[in-house]
Amino acid sequence: MKNQTSYSEEFRELTEDLSEAVHEVADPVAIASMLYTIAEEKKNNNLVVKDINGKFDQMMAKLDKIATLLEIIAEKNEAASNTRPDNIDISDRDEEILEFVKAQKRVCADDVQNHFSYRGRNAASARLNKLFRDNIVEKVYAGRNVYYTLKNP
């Protein structure tokens, strides 16, 4: 990439050549021809710059759309990350289980069975699965064991 000094040097060299050519050529038609060539080159450069600006504007419009979509996704994720949806009724026993999960950080069906004195593991597992389906707790698999933790808000 050229720096400012090299561009300045190149411009000086080009203008010196042009100045010498103008002084050497006294023919007005030759001077007009050179000026016409310069004008055409400027016109072509302006078209290239206009095309680049148009493409840049298109890219900015697409980036704005992406930013808007990302904001919508973030809002939906924030709404979905609530610990407990407002429209779900929780029984007193489920509230107790949630408090137990909160205190223990992670529990399995055996933990719930022992703590709440369920006769069988299936009842504890069913309660935990209901809380999972209600999107209040999440499952964490560790080998063959399934643990339940509170969803992160």
C-alpha cells in the first residue's frame, strides 16, 4: 500500500510531465486533446467512485437489517430466559421442589425421592419432568444420570 509521500511524489512527476508537454506543444488542438483526455479520465474515476459508494450503501442497508434482526432475537431470548413463565400454575409441592433444587444447585430424581419421602422414584422423576416441560428447570446429563438445575435467568 502506498503512503501519502509516494502518492505526492507520483502526482508531482505526472504534473511535471504534463507541464513540460504543455510548454513544448504550442498547438491549441493538442492542448485541447490533452484536456479532453484528462476530463474523460476524471469522468471515469467519478463513475467508479459512484459505483463503490452505491455498493457501500447496499452493504450498510444489509448490515442495518442484520442489526435489527439481532435486536429482535436478543429480545426474544431475554423473554424466553425468564425463570418461570407467568402463565404456569405451580403446586405447593412443586414450589418446595424448586426451593430444594435452588438450595442444592442440582438434583436427580433420587435426591427428590429421599428428601420428600416419596415411595418410588417415578413420582419424583415425573415432578421434575413436569418442571422441565414447563421450562422452569433444565436437564443436565452426566453419564446415565439426569440432573435438574434451575434455568439461568
